[in-house]
Amino acid sequence: MRSILAVAALVVPVCVPALASDKIVKSTIVSQDQKRTYYLFVPDGLSADRPAPLVILLHGSGRNGQSLADPWKDLAKDERFVIAAPDSLDSRAWQIPVDAPAFLIDVVAEVERTYPIDPRRVYLFGHSAGAIMTLQMSLLESQFFAAGAVHAGALPSDAGEMIQMAKRKIPLAIWVGTKDEFFPLPAVRATRDALTAAGLPIQLTEIPNHTHWYYGSAKDINKQVWTFLRRHKLDADPHVEQYDFVKR
């Protein structure tokens, strides 16, 4: 059904902060022969004897990683976890294979090289276009990410084959507004039902009278998301699946 191609590309550090700070730092790496950008926040006082969780944040269409790093920063500081928010190559959408899996895994590897990260507690969160990619990446790399959560997102109706590719029953959660104009409830519920039918644990939270707009409610949504994510941890060391993505 698919052939195998290693997706773990050579990563060359270009600009990575040496020490944690109270600021979001714009950083770059070279992944798959391209210079790529991500935004990093590391709370002060991390130590090797207590490695921190890492949350990878995937932004919505037309935005960049900073747009998600900003509303997550204070929670990450208070709860003492690291956030890394990559930019998609084309800000309008996240695409396989140019943005994932390799690039996201490369970002995780680069952060782990510099800071004490718990490799069994690496999570995904995405909004809108980033939510779609979060769901897809959670399935494709279910043995690498401990859990995934999204605001305003759903899987395509033909995602059955991708759902079956999940090697681990990765915990997933979706938050969506009952008035979301881009991801109506029937589509989101269909994603929930498809994941449930495949045996994946999926939590769906429907927010009354909430629209697609994430940023006005981000503080509350992020707290709920973190409460969900923090409960989950890989039972074994992370494993990266390898794919040969054929362009059609």
C-alpha cells in the first residue's frame, strides 16, 4: 500500500537560543534542505532532573507560529512546559510532505538538543488549518506524539485510510464552536465518529455560540487543552514512522 522512505532529514542549527528567557524567540533550522522558522518559548529554571513537556503549535491559515505562541506563552510559563510554534512553508495551509512529518519532527529534535525535554510528553495542538494537520500528524506519528488536541478542525471525509495508519490508539480532543462557519458540527461529529469506530479515544467539546474565532477565547481554551494533554504520556520511547509520500 505504501513504500518506505526515511523522513528524518538532516537538521542544521542556524539560530537557537542558548538559555531560556521570558520571551518568545524566533529560531531557524534547515530541514529537508530548506531554511525553516519556528517560535520558541522556554520557561526559566528547567532542569535535567525534571524534563519538561513540549507542545508543538500549528497555526491557522494566513498566520504564522507567533500567532499561537503568544496566547500560549503565559500558560506555558505558569505550568512549566516548552512551546514551539513552526511556520508552514505556505502560510495559507499545512501540507504533506513539505511541512510534515519530517519538519515537525526535526523541530522537536532541535529543541531536545538544547533543552531538557521529556520525549514521552511531546504534544500537538492546532487551530483551523493547523488543526487539520494536527489530526493527520497524530495519526501518522501516533507513536511519537503522546496526544493531540485541536480547536476548529476536522478530518477530510476520505480520511479512512489515514485513520487506519495509526499504530497506537493516540488520545485526541477537539474543541469547536456550535457556530463555526468553517467547520460545521456535522463534519466535526463525523470525524469523531470515524475515530471512535477505529477505536481511538476521542473527546469532543462543543462550545455554545462560539464561532471559528479562537483568539478571543484562547486563554480558556488553552487551559482546557492543557488539562487534557498533560494527562497523557507515551508508554515507551518515541518511534518515528517513515513514509514515501507520492505526489499525485
